[in-house]
Amino acid sequence: MPSNQFFDDDDYADRSGGLVAKETAGDNAAPLSISEISNLLKRTVEDRFGFVRLRGELSGVKRAASGHLYCALKDDKALIDGVMWKGGAQRLAFRPEDGIEVIATGKLTTYPGRSKYQVVIETMEIAGEGALLALLEKLRARLAAEGLFAPERKRALPFLPQVIGVVTSPTGAVIRDILHRLADRFPSRVLVWPVLVQGEGSAQQVANAVRGFSAIRPGGPVPRPDLVIVARGGGSIEDLWSFNEEIVVRAVAESSIPVISAVGHETDTTLCDHAADRRAPTPTAAAEMAVPVRAELRSQIDEMVLRMRRSALRPVTLGRERLEARVQRLPKPEAILAAKAQKLDELSERLRRGLRDEAAAKREALHRVAGKLSLPLLRHRVQSCNERLARAGLTPRLLERRWMLARDGLAPVARVLPQLDPRLPLQRGYALVKNAGGKAVTSREAAAGETGLVIEFRDGELAVSLGGEAAGATPAALATPPARKPARPVSATPRQDDLFGS
């Protein structure tokens, strides 16, 4: 910087008394503008502090719509503004909040617009495990206040899931332990959603996997899991930090499928454990929680079947015992039937004697009748019957005469009957007028009271309206009338008269 830009006290006293600025002899430097001095200061600070590593507490954290992060780093005595551009802010492994102690790395620069100096942060890390735990506790309290860890939100795990979804790294020992334990206890179908379980982007992948299992529709090409296990092996709090991220905790809490969290060892606890429906101390324990032991189930089923059989046979056993006890008190069958058997024997003997006596009596009666059944006697009775029949006068000629008289009486009726047929005049051109019900209409007055008439001709019927116009013949009217059976002619040959006179 030129030496003539700095003045001693005498020069300043000489220059400060005038109203208008004047140039002195030997003064060959023009006055600096504000922008020029600001740029000089900016270059000086950036050259002197090109790289700095600061430790302090975050304050006034604000993320702009552009994605840039603005904050301030402070301790108990001083404060410095900081800015982190969008690219660096997106790579942060945690969510910056007020009160978190961090270590920020970047370069110091000035902001001419406000005459302020600030640090442009390139990386930001939590300052030690204590600060990380403080951030974890703060996040846990905030999520707990929203009810994400409430016990009433916990759901019961399915007793025997058909499909189990596992969110973990596909190359680690965790998935092998889970599969081995499931195969030992109860072989089940397992769907593995491979994710990163540590490092940048791991929290987003775990959250997407949990939400992805919930988005599977039942009955689709990919089976929907009945249970989801979020698993990871042990590690430090930094290694397990992805499972403390808010995005993972919310995804687990919002899952429509029951979730078992098996992150780390038994002493490790993450916020994912609090949000899950069940926490397992290890991934192997998660597999044990997921399914029962098949051998134990078989044993329980066999025991239940045995108890069921015993329960079913118990009434039969008790009934048999009661029946045997009652049978002992019953009298002997021989004592009950003795009197009846004796009476049966007496009746049998009486029946045998009665049949024998009856047969002897019938035999004697038969001998008496047989003596009267001689051949001359039978011939005499036949001759007597013939004589009685001859005296009765029932000869065939008499019967034929009665039949001929009856036939002569019916002959005039048979001749007149065809002439009385009402449809015979139709053959000579006459017509028969009927109403809709088929009844004959014989007068003009009766015809005027009908809405329609049916006129029958020799070759069919025709339906007409009241005005006289043809209304169309019905199917029955167009059909040819059935042929009448001709009257049976009177035979001239006489028939045999009825023996009974009819």
C-alpha cells in the first residue's frame, strides 16, 4: 500500500481545518473511493486468512429459497457471520439448527455491501460427540412432541408373516444373519431393498425403501410385505447417524406396515428405534421377533390335538362308566323273560293241539262231502240245468230280433242328423257371424253392441271392426277348419244282439 495514503498528526491537523479539500505540495495520490478501500480490505483479509477452521455455536440459522445457508458462529465473547453455498449445504450430513456446536472449515472474506467480514463455509461438522448427542436430544424432544414416539401408535406384529421386507445393505453380514435365523426358525419369503446404511445419501435411501414397501399394492407382481425390518450392524454414533435423521424417523412412523428397528448392537439406540413398532437389540433378534419357531408350533399343535382328542373322548368314557354302573343295577334278562317264555311255550302247545284237532274235523267233513260227489249225481245236475235253460227261451234268434228293432228306431235320427249341422249352409255360400268370445250373433241389435265381429266363411274366418273394415284374420281364423268325421252309415247287416238286452 503506498505510504502517501497514511498521514501523521501534523498533516491531519493541517488538512482538517479547511472547508474545501485542498491538495498540498507533493501530494500525488487521489482519494480512494469506498468500493476501492472495500476491495483492498477484501483482498487483504482473503490473502491473510485464505483457509480457517472455526469452532463455535450456530446461531440465526436460515436457509434461503435459493438453497444457500446463512448463519452465525459465536462463542461467549464474539460472533462471526457465515454463509454456505447451495452445493455445500446439500452435502451436509445433519440438519443445522441453532445451538449446535460445530466445526466449520472455509475461508474468511468481507462483504462490502455491509462493511462486514464473514466466513464462507465449505464443510461443517458437529464439534465432538457431546455436541452430536445434544443435537440428537434436541431432535428427539421435537419429534416426541409431535407424537411420533407415542406408545399408542405402536402396532402389534403379525404372528406369522408370509412375506418379510428387509431394508439393509445387501453385502453386509446383517442380511446373512437375518436369513440364517429365519431359515432356522420358520422359513419365510424375504424381499431385500438394498440401501446404503452409512454416509452421504444413506438416510434418503433408507426412507425411500420404507416408503417403497408401503407403496406396494396387494395382489401385484411384487408381493406386499406383512412386516418390515430396518437393520444395520453396530458402530459409533457417527456411523449410525443416518438412522437418527428426521427423514428416516418420519418414514418409519408413517409406514403402513409394522416395522422392527434393528440398528446397531443392544447398547445402541437411535431415533428410528423409538419410531418403530418394535425395537430389536440386534438384527438376529429382529428375525426371532418376526417369526415363531416352527418346531415349537408343531409341538403346540400336536399337544392341542391330543387335548382335543382327550376332550372329545372324555364324555364317551364318562358315559361308558355311567352305563356300566346302571347295567349292574338292572335285573338279569333271563329273569325278565322267564314268565313270558313259559307263557309262550303254553300257547305254542295249545296252538299245536288246536291245529291238529281242526285238521281232523275238516278231514271228517271232507269225507262226508266226498261221498255225495258221485259221477251220476253230477250228470243229473247238469241235465237239470240244461232243461231250465231251455225253458227260459234265451235263443240267439230272440236276441237278434231285439237288436234289429233298436236299429230301425235309430235309422230316421241318423238321416236327419247331418241336416242339423250349423256349418252345412256355409258350403252353399252362407256365413256365420260370431262375437269375440265365439258366440253366434243372430240380430243386428246384438251386432251393434260389439266392438268387433268374426265372420266365418266356408274357407276360414275374418275379423272385422264395428265400422265393417277388415281387422285382419286371426291365426286361428286363417287355419283350415278341421274335417268333420262323417256319420257312421247304418249297416244293413244285423249285429249279434247283446246278451244283456241293451
